[in-house]
Amino acid sequence: MRVSAGITAAGRPGLRAGERLWLLALLALAVLLVAYPGWADEYAVSSLRDVLLFGLFALSLDYLWGKTGTLSFGHATFFGLGTYGVAITAVKLQADPAYAALLGLAMGIALAALVLVQGTVLTWWHAFARTRAWAERSPREFVRELLPEVDRARLGTLGFNADALDFYAGQTLEAWGEGRFARPLEDLADRLKREPDPRPYTLLLMEANRRSGRDARTTAERLEAMGLAWERVPVRAVYRRPPGDARVLAWRVWARGSGPG
């Protein structure tokens, strides 16, 4: 029976001729690298080691930045920690450089694993977790129900940062109120009064913001004092945000005399 290329007689996928050649070449290269220190001098071995290390650094950075578009500002940290571990082990403990290199490798892997676990936990919390048993919705579900009810081009937060909400909304939400990157709420009020667009602006605010000391009642009084009217967006999903698991509300805001009413 004739068997097509890449398929074994048992019907399972097999290696093609070109793939077998590549595999044999990689195996031969690995054997050559292992045996190289046996006949090369110390300088040549050290030079080859440095070339392989910097090549690995460049390839990994190209994979993150060039292939996925993720710029890693802390990329050298993993290599630096490995180098530090090798130096400390070799100098302080008088260990053989080969064993010191293994320790440096282990330290780099441990740091990468720690960062990976931390990132995984934070992603899991933002996407699926409930901060407490009575925290009914995650940010993903909250945004999924909110977006059909509002104009996403006129959407912002008041008094808190919203990285998770930015992610699921597919855009960077404007930040108003107090904070490092927030603009004063008075600027939003002036904008709504000046612009001819009658569409309301949607603000996401915490029911009780411990950082600013304000709650929904004081926020409503503040908006009314600026000449703005507001109404609650009917969103069933409840998103509670730490600290304190404060509930996030959605309000439509417009200048008096130009809004829905």
C-alpha cells in the first residue's frame, strides 16, 4: 500500500524528509556544543557562551516585541538576576562555574515563574473572580451589559482608575476627578455646557469612594452645583471594586437644558 508523505503506515502523522534533516542537524549541533569544550581553549568557550547568551536575549526580546507587539521594559531583569546568581555562587561559595550557571538559570526561572503567577492571578481576578461571595459581577460582565446602554465615545470614570474596564471596553476611558492622570470634573462640566452635542456623557463612579471620602449623594450634589443634571443608567450587573468592595454605578450626565429631559 502506498503511503503519502508525512503519514505512517498506521495512519499517524510522521516527519517529512525535510523535517528529519532539520532534526538531525539540531541533534548534531547539540552534540557539537556539548563536546566543544573538550578541545577548545578557555577563551573560545567563554566567547561562544557569551554569543549564545546574548543571542538568546535578542531572540526572546524579538519574540515578545517583534512577534506579539509587547514591549518588555524589564526584559533584562531575568538575565541580570541569572548573572548575579552565577557571580555570587562562583565567588562567594567557590563553586565550579558550571554549577554556578545552573544556579543562575534556576534563579532566572524562579523570577519568571513568580511574575507569571502574579500576572495570572491578577488576570484571573479581573476577568472571572468575585471579590466576595456577594460581589455579583466581574468587570467583564459589567462592561458587557453596560456598553449597549451608553455611548462608548462619551464614557469616563470619576474618582478611580479603571484598567480592567479599559481592557473589556476596548478603549481607554477618560478619567475625571482626583488622581494622577485625572482631569478636574469642572473641565467636563465646562465641556458639556459649551459643546452643541446634546448626547449625555456617562460617568462610572463608586457608590462610596474611600480614597476621596465622597459617596454617590455628595457626588450628585457636586454635579448639580456645577449646573449638570444626571440620571441612573439601568444596568443590572453589579461590579464591586476594592478597596472595600464599593459598588460601581453608571450615571448619564448632561448640562441642564440640553439633555434628555
